[in-house]
Amino acid sequence: MQTPLSNNKSNSQTGSNETHLERKLKTRHLSMIAIGGTIGTGLFLASGSVIHTAGPGGALVAYLIAGVMVYFLMTSLGEMAAFIPITGSFSTYTSRFVDPALGFAIGWNYWYNNAIVVALELAASSLIMRYWLPDVPGIIWSVLFLALIFGLNILSVKGYGESEFWFAIIKVITIVIFIIVGILMIFGIMSGSTGGFENFTKGEAPFKGGFLSILSVFMIVGFSFTGTELVGITAGESENPEKNIPRAIKQIFWRILLFYILAIIVIGCLINYNDPRLLNSDIENVAMSPFTLVFQNAGIAVAASVMNAVILTSVLSAGNSAMYGASRVLWVLAEEGKAPAFLKKLNAGGIPVNAIYLSTIIGMAAFLTSLFGEGAVYTWLLNAAGLSGFLSWLGISITHYRFRKAYIVQGRDLNQLPYVSKFFPFGPILSTVLCLVTILGQNYSAFTGSKIDWYGVLVSYIGLPLFLLLYFGYKIIKKTKMVPLQEANFNRE
């Protein structure tokens, strides 16, 4: 049987004997990183437009399918990360078990996406603070919050884990209270009810627009779940990853079921899907958040201010996690010779400082583009990152399929895996299909009119050719080939 990895520095992944990534993330950190990565503005804000577009039943189906897909993806990632717990995991796994060129493309794609997410959250934070202090220039808040995110990441990995733990606690408490209040309202125990489950059957409900509407919102719903893959990124810095990663993975499905599904049921029951306020729910108009509307109907006068504060924690959490993910993936790319060597530098605390510096600079530069030329460059930067989450998930599902096949071909015993995905091969196959359908069909309406909307196609799919350029460029230059199953590298360090 394989020797379990210990918690000391000798199991870090650098070739240096001086500094290492350190295993300081505890079980509670991993659990909250998993759930914190799932809960955010996608639930607090975007759920309103999803219900408006697809109806309460259509939204429920979309979130349920996406939740199942993410659970399968996380069990796939969990099987690999528990056995080979290394930082920047899924791009490395893809290089080992599929093709180094695909690992290169996924790694750089994931880094770029996270750097842009930092910029996105800086822009969002300035809009949120405008709710309370409209006369203070937004750039001031963005700089302050960037300094906070930078500080949390540069000090120690434990600082990142601790901050994510408390950010996630705030979100979890908010959702639990929301669900309890909503259920009391639905059954008439608390004032503000709109008639039990009546809204689920009014008009075109529960499935407004049928299957095509569900497909049209699936991309939005899928984005709501991006961030769960951070559990794999943290593998190289977690205490006892063989036990803690599977534990965090197992909790994901039930929390998705509890938080997302129950929240959508509550919103669908208490707010009519045709309510125009649902379409206006965004960062700039938190008063239209379905959460705010329900709390206000329940007689909670400060609902908008409270939800604005909760959404601010979500934005800071997303920016914090994006900085962590970007720096770790960039560091591992440098370790593998796929990024400049200076990015391998670790400080005495095992923090990849140069990778954090570069990610911070790129994130801030991208944010500044939102302030000039009506934000046109910024918009295109965001569009280029649009498909990144699904491309990363696609890489995880394909890689797990090859990982398990290689494991068996090399005569290894499944009982030696710390965690075994029970849904192989169905899980990774279904996840692959759903990711492909979402990537290719995200803007199917651009092709269904009397003539093709080429601008809409370019805006929606610009990330795909950029990804393919990374893949084929590296493949041609380095002359890489698909890794034979018999030669796949299962080295655990």
C-alpha cells in the first residue's frame, strides 16, 4: 500500500531544500473553501434573472443539473487530488495523464481567468460601496480592497484559509436565515406570503419557455458554481490531504442541494417569475436581489443594507480566492517550465511571492481598463475569460477518465486510492458532455435567426480560439503527444 503523505515540509513540491509550500490548511478551511467557492453573486443576484427567464421549475432543473455535474466533477478531482495532492493540481494532472499541451493551455487559461476575476471584483466592490457612500470615488475602494486581498495572500496560506472560512460563514448564515424565513412565509407562519406554492403554477410556470430556456440559462447557472475546483488547487497546502480532501468533496453535493435548491424553491414560491424586478437584480441595484425582496416582504426594514454587506463579503471572497488560485497555478506552471523561472520564487513562509505580484499587477491593470474608453477593453477582457471555468471543468473530467484508465492499465489496486469516485465512468462522461454542450451552445440564438449574428458569436466565443491557440501553439513548438496510459506519471510528490 502507498505510504500516506505526512504534514511536514518535506512533502512540498519544490526541488529546493530551503523553502517549500507549507501544508497549513485545516479541514475546516477546506470545507468552507469548497462551499464558499460555490456561494456568491450567482445565487444572491443572478438567480433572479434565471427564474425570470426559465420560470421557477426551469431554474430548479438548471440548478439541479448543474449541481449534479459539479458534484461529479468534484468527485473526479477528489480522487486525483487525494492520491496526488499537489498545488495547481488539475493542470498538472492534465499534463501527466492527457497531453502536456492541454495542461499548458488549461493552466494559463485558468490563471488568466482568475487575474480577470480579481479585476471584476474590484470593479464590483466600488459599485457596492456606492450604496453607502455615493460621493467617494470608486477607485479608492478598489485600491483599498486590492490591498486587503494582496495582504491576505502574501502573509501566509493560513491567512487566506482563515479569511475564506469567515467569508463563507457569513454567506452560509445568510442563506440559512433566508431559507427559514422563506419557509415560514410560504406556510403562512410569518407575514409576507404570496400564496404558498401558487407562483409555481401561475401563467407559463413552472417551465417558462421549455427546454430551450433551461439551456439558455445553464451557462449563467454553471458560472454560479465556478470556484468549487479550488479544493483541488489547495491540495498541496492542506494538512492530511488524503483525509481532508475527500471529506470536503463529500460535503459539496449536500450543501449544493440544501443551499441552492431550497433557495430557488423559496424564491420561486414567494416572487412571481414575471416580476420585472428580478431582471434588474445586479451589483448596482441590490434592492432588486430576490433575497432582498423576500426579506423586505417579511418586514425586515434593513434588508437591502444587510444584503449589500453580504454581497460585499461575497465579492471580496471571490477576489481573495481568485488571487490565491492565480498565484498557485502560475507558480506550478513555472515549476514545470511552462512559465518564466522567476515565478518559482517562494518566501520563507512558502508563499509564491512573484506569482502573487504578477497576478496583482495584471488584475489591477485589467481593472483600470474599465475606467477608460467606456470600458470597451475591459469588456473584451471579460469576454475572453468567459468560458474559462467550463474549459477547466472539461479538462478535469477528461483527465479523470484517463487517470483511472491509466491506473488500471498499470496494474494498480483501487483499494490503494484514499478516495474512489463511485460514479466512474458515468460521472466524468456526463460532465464532459454537459461541459461541451454548454461551451458550444452558450449563445445558440446567434445562429438561429434569419442570419448569423457574427458580433454575438465573437463576443460569446472569443475565449475558445484563444484557448485553442495556447494548446496548438505549445503542441507544435514542443511537439507533444498524448501520454500513453502505460507511461502516465503517478509520482505523488
